[in-house]
Amino acid sequence: MRELFILVLLLSATDAFPQSTLTGKVFDAKSGEALTGANVILEGSDRGSVTDLDGEFVFDNLERETYILRVSYIGYAVSTREVDMSSGYLRVEIALVPVSYEFNTIVVTGTRTEKKRTEVPIIVNILKQDVFASTNSRWLLDGLSYQTGVRMEVDCQTCNYSQVRLNGLGGAYSQILINSKPVFSALSGLYGLEQIPATMLDRVEVIRGGGSALFGANAVAGTINIITREPVENSYSLSVDNSVIGGSAPDRSLDMTTTFVDPDRQRGITVFGSFRDRAAWDANMDGFSEIPEIRNNSFGLTSYHKTSRYSKISLDLHSIHEERRGGNKLSLPPHQADQAEDRIHNILGGGLTFSRDVPELLSSLSAYVSGQRTDRSHYTGIDGEEAYGTTDNLTMVTGVQFSRSHLEFLGGGENTITVGVEGQYDDVFDEIPLYQHRLEQITRQAGVFLQTDWKATGKFGILLGLRGDVHSRVRGPVINPRINLMYDLTSQLQLRTSFATGFRAPQAFDADLHVAFAGGGVSLIRIDPALEMERSVSYSTSLDFNVPSAHRIWGFTLDGFLTRINNIFILEELGPDPVNASNTILLRSNGPGATVAGASVEVRANFDNMVEFQTGLTMQRSVYDEKVFWSSSIGGTENFTRSPDMYGFYLIDINLLDPFRISLNGVLTGPMDVPHFAGAPGVDADALRRSETFFESNLRLSWRFSTDSMGGDGFELYIGARNMFDSYQKDFDTGPYRDSNYIYGPARPRTLYAGIRIGSL
């Protein structure tokens, strides 16, 4: 009797409050393959889910009304569909369309959550694998040139260290992340951009300006997030590339990648390897190299293991060994050369992340630890000096982050609140006994951040962030607010504006502490004991216009930016070294301040994946409040040195006659002021030179072949030329007493190449 009574009550309750169930499957529209981990949200309710291993999702106990179902997945266009639940049960199948163009894709940088690029209050530019391929960029250094507002700079004609400049600021103002973790130390920034092979990458996401509070307050110029390959499907790739630099110096590389994913998608692994052997190249036939020889091998892996339906452990590891030698008499030990720089790097890095989604609460939790260890032996000497040294650098990062979404927040739209803590540890030791040079510094930094990403109305979005950091070399906590606003003027046109503050602690090691040759000696940097942190305030405004359709996509972005830096770090010449008069001492101290302001425009179009076009141009000025005296013998300058007022790029990919493809691309570098120290033959006095305009033009022709019998696999043959019109510096110094930092413009002269790639195309 009691059981019957309970049954009657249940039936009565069901009649009084009718409920419904929605089930579905999400899959790739082209291959039909189920998509695991796609985000599924019912707009207008506080319900969300994530697809399981079979691409399935379920919503139980729904009201019998109409909802908007929204499905998103990285690399695919977002799908929305109206679902009417009045019948009590409905099953849907959602076919997501892969997208090849960046403004339709899902990004993670800026919010550490997956969002469609056009819906993020911060503009995130994406550098994908197809750009690395079409430009024949074998290394991260080469590919980064093809982003608006980004300029890759190669310094020192003896060792060719590099730095990335965002919005006119030097490399030390950009934060470089690996899988969203700041383990790319200041030391790594000297050579690391040329040590990371493109085969290691899934994509690179770039934010210009202060942006998000989640990635550190020292990202003054912007953030570059290197995202490594994640196992998605079984695949493999093997490529061999042979280049000839300047008609005489061979540059050979071998890259391989393989991915395994088990049938139930509980675990997967991607393994990559890269080998490089590049000969030195002498531009002016004086017996001293302008491009050093390099022998590099890199290995690594990314893997995951699903511990439950909604939890996952991810692991990434990478190992890099590189030998780099420039100068003359390269077959002899460095101290037997007239001038030499020799670098042997051994780098080991990686990270471990545990992530847990709670779909019914629209929440996620992640905990991570990452690190990188660099052991380096080096030589920087002239005329047989015993100028050997060692460097040890350990960088560690650990943190916890929690996100919670509210689909109807304060009567508005979806809001994702993210809170977290992060700790960083950096230990650097660098010593050259001959020069009485010794740097030994440990820095610790702890940060707490809070960020809200709120779509307040259908048209207005706001990203508010607040970060507090305690740094071991800065007195007291540093608080930095960051505000990003987005307004949809139309469905195709977004207006964004941002305000961000930041700081830069007195670092022991970065690009402008490089030991350089000049006038028969070396330039040594000393740090002012009273050096204090920099503070920055930056503003930006942009218009982003995109018109996607079934067969064509086109759009443009207009962007204006201004950054004000107080207590800016400057380098000024003090005079001869008291220990060795041939050497020069430069002092790093605080200047009064500086302003960097400019604007950029980017235009892009894609016509049915048959013709794709993208170009970007940046105009900017970088000036100090007062003159900086980089040389004690001539007047100072208010303009930043080595900072062109104009730079840009273009990309054109043509695929009209498949399998034949044509790629045209190039990089523009405008005139800049370049310091030139005296001492080399014919250079009697320090001078500030104005460089010419360089336009580096590249061409790549490729043929791809694959058949059904090959299971979708195939091979690609390609040939091409980089800097085919040889737009390259012509006035290098000669001899051992040259100014090694007197180098500007493109990274290489005319370079011809050919290669083959086999595997999953």
C-alpha cells in the first residue's frame, strides 16, 4: 500500500511539473569523428555539459520550453541551435565545421578558458601550423614575424641572439609562456626563440598590450603563449629540409612527429624530435662569421591520461641541446681564435597539470607545476683570452586556478569568474672569471589574481582583472588592475578598449645584458645598486570587423596603443673598464620615463580555402622623456635605438590547382637608429646610423600527393627562396675588433631551400 501511495505521488508530481531530457552527439562535419571534450551550454539556463569519449552529452530534468543550444570546440566554428523540449524528449546531432582561419577559432590565452576569438574582450592573434609551413619557418623565431605588431630582431653578428618586440618595446617587456605557464626565463629569451622547433607547436597565441591579469603583471608589451601539440588522433609526420644560405652555407634539418591515441580516448601521447646542422656564413669575406654555426637536437612529448570522465592529467616534456659558435677559426678551440663566441646549451623543461571539470556546476579546477633548467657553458673572448664562463638557470612555476560560470549573472549574460594563486622561482648564476663578471641572483614571486569575464548584455562584454604580486626584489606588494571592454556595434563589428598597469622588477639577466664585442674589447654591463622597478600604464583601442560566410571570410582590425613607462631601465656608457682598458663599462640604471605610441592595421581574407591573404602594418614612435647617452663621446638621443617606426608583413597562399600550391610572403622593416661603436677598421668614432628600409620577400612552391589507398596519408615536395631579392645589411664591420652589435635588418640573406614531408597531411 505504501509503495502504491509513493508511486501515485511521483506520477502526480510528474504531471504537475513536466520535465524533459535532451541528448545528443557532437562530431566533425568532415570526418564524422566524435569530438570529445566539446563544451555544450543551454543558453537561458544555468546548465552546461562536456561531451564524453563518444561525443555524447545528456541534459536531464529540463523544463518543457525552448532553449538555445551552444556548442564550441577548439579549431571549429561555434554552432548554435534552437531546441524545443515541449515533447519531453529530444535527440540532436551537432556537426561542427573545422575552420582554417583564426577569427573563427577557439582561443585560451587571455582568460585561460576556451572562447571564440570574436567573443573575447582581448584580441588574440593566432599563429597556426599552416603559417609555419607556408613560410617554411622551421623554428619559432621565423614564424613570429608574421603577426601584426610583432617584430623579430636578431642581434650580435657573432652569436645571433634574438628577441621579440611587441608594440615597439624590447624583448624583456613581453611575457613568453609555454602552455600558459611562465617558465620561459629571461635567459631563455636570448636564444630560446631559435631553439624551439615548429614541429613542437600546435599554435602560438599572441596578445599585444597588458591584457589579462592571469598571466603576470610584467606582460607590459604583451603575451606570447606557445601551445605544444596535443594528442588528438593517430598520425605521423617526417620532414627533411635542405637550405643554402647566401649561396654557400648549408642549413639542414630533420623533423619528426608521431601521435598515438587509444581507441577509447582515455590516453594519448605525441612525441616529436628535431635535428639541425647549420654552417657558419661570412657576409663580407673577412674570415669572421655574420651567421654562426649551429648544431641542435630537440626532443619532447605531450601526453594525457583521463582519470575519469571529466578529469585529466596532462604532461609535457622537452629537451634541447645546442652548440652555437661564431667568429673565426671555427675548427679550433675558442681561445685559439682571434674572436669567438661559443655557447653550449642543455635545456630540460616540462610541466604537469591536473584538471577537473564539474559540468553540472559549470566549474573547473586546475593545478599545475612547470619548470625549466638551463645549463650553459660559454666563451666570449678576443685575441686568445681565457674568457670561459658558465651559466646555470632554474625556473619553476606552480599554481592553482578555479573557474565558475554563471549563465545569468546579475540579470545579464554569462559570467566566468576565475581566481587563482601562482608562485614563481628563478635562480640564475652567470660567471666569466677573466672579466670579473659574476651574477648570482634568486628571485621569488607570488601572485594572487581575480578575473571576471562577463557578457553583461547581448552586445557588451567586460573583462575585469586584479592581480597582486609580492616580488623578492621589490619592496611591498604590487597591485595591478586591468580592464578590457568589448561592445558589439553590429554582429560583425566589435569595439574593444583596454587599460592595464604593470611592473618590471630589477632583473639580473635579459637581452640588454648581453656581453658584446666592440673596439678590441668587450662591453660589460653593470647594474646600478639603486636600480628600482619600472611601472607602466598602457591603453589600447581597436575595431575588429569580420564577415564570415560559407565560401569566403574577410575582415580587418584597426588598433591604437599607448604605453607610458616610469623609471625605465636605460643603458649608458660610463667609460673604460678599470681592470682592462680595452673593455667598456655600461651602466644599467633608471631613466626618467618613456612613451611608446602607435597604430596598426591588419587585413585578412579567405576564399574557399583556395586563396588566403593576410597583411599587417604597424606605425609607432618610442621616445624617452630625456636624452639617453649610450655613448660618452657623442650627444644622447631621445628616440629608442633599434626601434623602427614602421614594420609589417604579408601572407598569400594560393591553392587553385590542387595539389600545386603557391605561397608568397614577406616582412617589412622600416628605418631605425642603430648605435655604432668605434674600433673596427675605418670606424674612428662612435656614431648613430640610420638604417635603410628592408623588404624581405619569400616564395614557396609545393606539391601534395595523397590517395585513398594511403589512408589519407601522403607526401609533400617543396622548393623555395627566402629573402629572394637579397634585402640584407651591406655594411658589417670587418676584423676581430668589430662592433658585434652593429647588426640590423633581416636575419638572413638570400636562402634557397628544398624538402620533403611524409605522413599525415
